[in-house]
Amino acid sequence: MMGRVLMIFLSLCVLSVVEGLYFHIGETERKCFIEEIPDETMVTANYKLQLYDPRTGGYMPSNAGLGMHVEVKDPEDNMLLSRVYSSEGRFTFTSHTPGEHVICLFSNSTKWFSGSMLRVHFDIQVGEHAIDYASMAQKEKLTELQLRVRQLLDQVDQITKEQNYQRYREERFRQTSESTSRQVLWWAVGQVVVLLAMGWWQMRHLRKFFEAKKLV
Amino acid sequence: MERGWLVVLLGVVCWCAGAAGVELTFELPDNAKECFYEEIEKGTASSLEFQVVTGGHYDVDVVLEGPSRQILYREIKQQYGQFQFTPETTGTYQVCFSNEFSTFSHKLIYVDFQVGDEPQLPGVGEHFTAMTQMESSSQKIHEDLNSVIDYQTHHRLREAQSRKRAEDLNERVLFWAVGETLGILVITVGQVMVLKNFFADKKGNQASY
């Protein structure tokens, strides 16, 4: 009996957790978020879509069959995920290349303009924050300490991946700076050369011109 | 078995008790204002952190308002800021970022809104006895690793900012150099042509300069 009550309470709680951060967008608007992540990193997002109800002046769960279109693009602009989900749920993806991933959310409304306001509850977790330790403990029957060690391993794994990614980014940064430095040098030399060449051409051209005019 | 379930349930319930934190990076177009809302229970220690990663003069207006629209934190044209607060009333708190002062630069903004403490691992915190050495050491390691991850995030944001500035500079150097070379060519040829024009034979006039 107690177990049942707790179960019901638990399920209510789980539903209310998605009520985290939220923002408003128009029905036809898109909202994009950028996640700069290393490769092989899992990203999980929970979301909930609510439609503005002018009768009550509040936001009600959409019963018009409004879905959430989710688009995820990787740093090379390839579409990693492009699906229409129901108005409440979660989606997951794993990055395969390091870099800026763009996650865009918009409703699959068929309206062409305006429409009403939508309230989107959004909770995105990256890397080791995305792992559900409660269910892992349950499934694999781990003790507290084992679970803690697993958590520490996941954290260290994420730190290592991030450091590797950092090394790759720093190299790109260094190459850009060196390229700028080289360019500035070559352009400075080049422009002096161009100036000298044009000056010489000018003198030669004018001298020929004046000689033709019999002024020199 | 029964106790196992109870432990998991308690863990999830504790997880539900208003502990949430989200980090977002989004683009704020010019002349735009974006707001994020969160329902916070009173007494839940929360923190807000933001940083402008790219765009214009790397500044943004931030306003954090409480349920009765009272301003808890406000910054004008700041690049980076951090604010910790413990709400005294339960309600909807909103944080708004404004780029309305900018006419054409859109900004990339990172925001980290943490509400409550990090959820504990299931099973931890329900002890009636003190934690063993092993457990407290592992907890300490976990907290230290959390700081490492936090420092890494800050480092990544600063590095992204510098890198984008450097890439911008690289592009601009190329444009400037090409532009200036063209300028030199146009001016030198133009000079010669204008000079020749001064000495040109006008109809009926004798060139006597």
C-alpha cells in the first residue's frame, strides 16, 4: 500500500521535473541552441510544449496534436537528427565529431504566419550529466560505492574528452594566428614591391610621354 | 528488495525536490530581447551566470526579476557576470537578455542557470550513520571533479571568444590588403592619366607649359 502511494507520488514528481527552465516562442518561430561538445558525447534533452489558451489566459498542454520538430546539425552542417516528436518527451543524440552542434526547436504547426505563443520547457544535459544513475543502480544492482566510482569514471572520461578537444581547438587557433602573422608580413612586403613597381612605371611612362611631346 | 526500491524512490524524490540546472548557448539577434523563466521554491539557493561569447563589443544587458517583477540583478552592457541568490518567495523568476542597443551585431550568449544543489546519487544522504572514509573521499573527489569541469567550461568559452576574434582578424587582414593594393593601382594609374590630361593638346591651343 505504502509502495503504491510512493509510486504514484514518484510518477507525479517525475512529470513535474520537466517543469524546469522555459521560454516562449511563436508557433512558427524557431529557437536554436548551440552546444560545443567533444566527440562521442551524449546529449539528452527533456522538453514539454504548451500552447497559449486565450480563454484561460494560461498555457495548457497542447491537445491540438502539436508536435515538436527537433533538428540537430553537427559542426559540418550534416543533419544528425531531424524528427518530429510529440508535445512532451525527450530526445538523445551522440556527437561523432567535436565542435559546435546546433539544436533547433520549432513546432510542426501548419500555419504560415503568426499563430499563438508557445511555452517550451527545456532541459538539456551534456555528457556525464546526461547519465541516469538511478536506473543504472537499479539495473546493474550496484552498491553506493560502486555507483559513485562509476560516476567518477564518467566524469574523468568527460574531462579527458574535453581536454583532447581543447588541444584540437588550440591548434586551430594557433594556425589562424600564424596565418594572420604570415599574411601581414607578405602583404607588407608585397605592397612595398607594388609601390616601387608602380612608381617606376609612372616615371617611365611620363618620361616617354614628355619625350613624345618634345618637352624633355 | 523492498528496501532497494525505497532507496531508489527516495533518491528520485530528492532529485525532484527542485534541483535543476541548465546551461544554454543561444544567439541573440540585434535589437532583440530573450527571456527565460523558471519556477523556484523559496529557500532554494540558485545562481545565474552569463558570458557573451562572440558578437559586436561583447556586451549585453541582463535583468533578473522576481515573481513580483522586482529587480534582483541588473547589468548594463556587461561581458560576463555571476549572481547567486536565495529566493524569499516561491514563484516565477525570469532572466532577460537584451541586445536592443545594438543595430547590427548579433551576439552569442552562454547562460548557466542553476537551481538548488546538484542531485545526489541515489543512496547517498540517507545514512543514519556517518559516512565511511571511502565514501567521504569519493564524495570529495566528485566535488573536485565538478570544479574541474566547471573550469573547463569557462576555459572553453574564453578560448572560443579569442579564437573567433582571431578568425575575424585573419579575414579582415586579407580584405584590407587586397583593398589597399587595388587602391594603389587605381591611384597610380589615375595620377598618370590626370597628368597627361594637363598636357593634352587642346583644340586650337598651343601647348606651352
